[in-house]
Amino acid sequence: MSPTIKMTSPVNLFFQEAHATMTCDSLSTNTARDKTDMEQGGVAEAAPQDKMQALRDQVDEVKEEMKINVERVVERGEKGLDILDTAEKMKKEAEDFKKTSRKVARAYWWKNAKLVVFIVVVVLIVVLIIILLATGVIPVSASRPPAVTTTIKP
């Protein structure tokens, strides 16, 4: 269950303050009326003081809620800044990784190119030797026994 945050818009606060002011004005009017009732022997209501205290309690509650909400907003802002810092670090690390990976790829490309050149040179040498042997440019060996031919006389 996620905590709910009561957000009060500035318009709502304005109307709450206006209502509280109107209530306070009406309370002071009622208090003046109560004094005149008391002077005339009437019974005064104890309710205006209770109403005033209830309003003050309500205002105190709203203040506490707003303090909590402001603290939460500040915490969210700090977390947002931490996330931005982390994102910037990750971006820099990604750029460094990209540069390093290019260097490594280039080094392996050259290593592969050298290997291919070496293999091509060896194959060319082997083919050249075979061609020279086949054409007789390179004598095979002089110790070959002469071919024996048998002749039959009639």
C-alpha cells in the first residue's frame, strides 16, 4: 500500500483561508452578540471558543501535512539529483567503453590481417615450389636409377 500525499492547490488554500477568515469574522460577530445577550441576562453559547479551537486544530493539521509533503518533495528532488548524477556517470562510462572497444577491435583487425597475409605468403610459396618442380626448373634428384628397358630380339 503506497502512502498517499495530500496535495493542496494554491486555489484551494486561498478558499480555505477565505473561509477561515469569514468564519473568524462571524465568530467575532457572534461573540459580540453573546456579550449583549449576557448583559441582557441571556445564556451565552460556549461553542464559538470550541469552533475557534477546532479551526486552529484544523489549521495545525494542514500545516503538519504540508510540512510532510514539502519534506517528501525535497527528498524526491534529492533522489532526482542522485539519478541525474548516476546517469551522467553512466554516459561517460559508455563513451569510454565505446572508445576502448574501438581500440580493441582495431587491434584484433590488424592481428587478423597479419595472420591472413602470413597464410597467403605460405600458400604462394608452396604453390611456387610445386610449379617449379613440375616444370623441371628445380631438379628432382640425380640419383634416380635409369629406367630399365628390356628389348627382346627375334
